[in-house]
Amino acid sequence: MRPIPRLLTIPRLLTNGLANANVLADAGSSQNPRVLRRLLGPALRGLLFQRGKDSDATQMDARHDACFTWTYGHDSAGMRSLLVAARRGQWDPDVDLDWSLPVDPFDPRRPFVDERVSPLQEVPGFAALDPATQRLHQRDLLAWSLSQFLHGEQGALYVACQLVEAVSWTDAKLYGSTQVVDEGRHVEVFDRYLTTKLEKRYPVNDNLYVMLDALMTDRRWDLKFLGMQVIIEGLALGAFGTLRAYTHEPLLRELLRRVITDEARHVHFGVIALQRTYADLPDNERHEREDWAYEMCVLLRNRFLAHEFYEEHWAHRMGRRSWNRVMLESRYMARFRDTMFRRIIPNLKRIGLLSDRVRPRYARLGLLVWEHERAAPDLTTEEIVDA
């Protein structure tokens, strides 16, 4: 049975609209009517109606065609290499992670995250809080971040299932089946860590919900590859690597190391598939995908402002605009954005979606500095990505 959505009053809708004014102001900068029409529904459901928060479960009208192939041909050496790497790289959370390690987020002797780079250190008034409250805020901000990872991995699990059905190449279907297993494992370990170690979970961020809604409800399989494998998984590599670089907690570091290894394969999967698909794409179709990718990058830029954490702990102390400025200008977030887009931008270039037509938009966001960085790794064997 479909959950009954929470009824929102007009004042609440206006409040949601004002709260997301910065996102709405940035949205549509591509000025592509086809892209904006497809993103309008996800944006309304995510930013104004906040469907990710109105009940314990959300049903989306997932649309795609399932492609059966009856020849079972193997014509992609890159996909076969990925398949071999994925089979060798499978791991068991119960065996390969030591869940018996004690985790105490409130122990002042063992801070979770290097306090010198925590964005909270740059929030006015944080230094004046008593030490116990500071540790509570640090725990909750980490729980917020891991909660978004968890929600993103659930989306990746569902999109991976769709891709196995939708893609037409046998080798891609076989590799995609290993990604389904990977994503299910990621959902399990992040949920387990949040539940048993941090004992707190936050709802899905509205910007992330918009992206997941857009991917699940678009029937074009290549958009699912572009959005999930190249953009969201590229973001995951940046997010996981940044957190792992700054955390001192051994269980979380090992968990992230193993997840990063899986995610590197997932990104490369998307790049291989889209290089092949976009090589001969008509100009109008290419332009739509260029604009769609740009709109997704704008959403990504606004995703990690931790508004759910802000509403709980800081909304009564400072305005949202001031909070956004502190988060965007913090050293931690600067490092995170660098790591995130360092992976995404070169991959967009590699698959042919960083043309002269859209380059000025990325330049205005300051993202073209990453276009010559190393793109997705050419994986022929298992790769360990060590942040």
C-alpha cells in the first residue's frame, strides 16, 4: 500500500520554498526546456513537498525498458576485466570488518574527525559551547554525513538493478549484477554503523532526493548511467576519500577503504558504457545530456550544507544564509569539493559532455580547473583506493 503523504499547508510550502531559495535560484541555469521539464517533477517533490521526509517509505514511479539479449555475446574487453576485478574484490562485512572494535563518539581522548578541519570549528559560537555539547555536535554531523551516504547507496542499489535490465550488452549485464551485490553490501554496512555505533540517523537531504527521484523516474538507461555511475558515484569517491583522510576511527576507516574500492569500479563501469554510447550521439541528444549533467552538478554543489543538522542544532542561533556561507567557505568543504569534482569533471570530458558549448558554465562555478586531472582508472585488476 502506498504510504499516505504528509499534508503540507501553504505556509509550510512557502517555508520550504524560501529554505531552498538558493537551489531554486541556481536551477534552470542551463535554460534547456527539455531538461527543466524533466527535472520539474523531482524538484517539486523533493524541495517543496519534501517527499523524502513525509513518511518512512516513498514510492517512486520507476520507468525503464527491460532489454533481453538472446545472443549472449561478449564483445567488451573492458567490461570483462571489470567483471573479473569485481569477482575478486567481493568482501563480507561480517568477516572483513571488526565490528567488535569499541566506538565511542563522545570520548574526548579519541576524536572521530580531526578537529582542525571540522567545519564546525568555523561556525560562530561553536567554540563557546561546553566540551560535551561540542562532541555531541561532532557526532551528529558525522551521523548526518553517513546518513546521506546510506540514502545514496540505497538509490545506487535500485538504479543498479534497473541498469542490469535496461542495458543491452551481456558483459554489462553481468558486471552490473556484481554492482547490485556491492550496493546491497554498502547499504548494510552504513546502516549497521549508524545503528550500532553512532546510534543516530538523519532523513534524506532534499537535494539528494531530487537527484534520486530524477534518476529513478527517467526511462532512459544512459541517463541512469550518467547520473549514478559518473556523477553520484564520482561524488561518493570524493566524499568517502575526504572523510577517510580526516577520521581517526579504525572501523570507519576500514569500512570506507573497502567501499571506495568498490566505487572506483562503479565509476569506471559508467565511463566505459557512456564512451561507447555517446560516440555517435546526435547533437540535440548530446546537448540535452550536457545540460542535464550540468544541472546535476549544481545540485551537488548545494547538497552538502547539512541543513537537517542545522535545523536541529543551529537554526535558533543563526540564519540559514549565514550557515550556508560558513559551510561553503570552510576548509573541510573546500577539500571535499576539490576531491569530488576532481573525479567528476574529467570523466564528463572523457565521455564527451564537456564541449565548448557548456564549458563557460562550469568555468563560472570554478570547476574547469579539474578537467585535466586523471579520469576514471583503467581497472584491469583489483584497485585499492587509499585516501
